[in-house]
Amino acid sequence: MEEFLTVFGPARILGVQQILCAVFACFVLDMMIATVYQWTYTGLSYSRSFVHTLVLAGMVACILIMAIGNNLARGLGILGTLAIIRFRTPIRDPRDIIFLFATIAIGIAAGAAVFTVSILGTIVFCLAALYLHWSPFASRREYEGLLRFMMPPDSPGEEKVREVLQHYCSAYQLIAMREAVQGDVIEHSYQIRLIDPSYQTDLLEGLHAIEDVSDTNLLMQRSTVEI
């Protein structure tokens, strides 16, 4: 039985400096991944505790790998212990799962003392995440906002509205018109894409300055809508 449990050789005996170096390297690298996650997060349900989990999960994985070493008995024992734990915290965004898995992978690499893999893996992963966040890759939205306002029928302000839209929007399209207030005014609905996201206030102020325009509101779309 003992020969079976030590089939991979005796367990590694790590020194204090080796242990501290591995855990500290894992902490620094996981902090890099957690920082990139913060920079690139665009959802509504931001969780500070989840960002802390990204850092701590990698450190836990690092400690487990060092504790197991190449001892099969320890590996089976820890595997059985972890099987008892039930994690019931829901993770809605698949991207969050990937970041969590990345920190665990870095922890495993650091715990196994493969520092070249852990360092280069962290750098490449962070660069890829930043590139995907800043680039338009996989984006299929032609319009990013819904603009609505009221205007009397055959109003001379229609030309001024088009001038304002052309000034602040790179693209716009009228998608609906309906009567309101017993036909006294027409509700216009436009899909728009702003030239710059900071033009939201300027666009609304430009429309408010037109005499016949009233009840103006702008709803910007988000990539995630969970709360």
C-alpha cells in the first residue's frame, strides 16, 4: 500500500523562502489579473468581494499545489476534502468564470514553481483581455442608444433636429413615430450612435434648445443588464 501511495516518489520538502516566494509571486500576478478585470468590467452588478476572490483563489491553489507536491496520498486526501465543499454563489457572466479560472491556473503554476509559465501566462492573458475590451471585436451593435422626444406635426423644428443629430451622432435612424396627446404631438423614436460617449448631455441640451421639442429622453444600451 505504501509503495502505491508513493508511486510518484517522496513528497517535496520546500524551504521557507521557496514557499514565501511562490505565494508572493502568485499574489502579485493575481493582483495584475484582478486589476485588469476592474479596468475592463462593464456590467452593473460589480462585486468587490469577487475581485478579492480572484486574488485569494489563486493563492489557495498555490498553497494546495505546494501541500500536495508529488505525493499521491495528499492529493487524494485534499481532493476528497474539496469534494465536500459546495459553492453556491452564482456567477452569471462567463467572463467572470474565465478570470477566476485564470487566477487559479496562475496559482497552480506558481505552486509548482514553474514561474516562467506563471509570469508569461499572466502577462499574455492581461494583454489579451485588454485588447478584447478596447477593440470592437465581436461587437454587432450598429446603434448604441434610443432617443425619444415629442414634436408637433409638420413642425419647422424637424430640420433643426436633423442638424443636431448630424452634429453629435455618427449614425442615426428613425424607427418609430406615433401620435400622442390626442394627435397634438408626434413621438419620435431614433436609434443613434454617438460620435463620442461624452456627447450625451450636449445632445440633450441641443434638442432642448429647439422650441417645438419636448419630453426628450435618451436611453443608452449596455453590454450587460443584470442587476
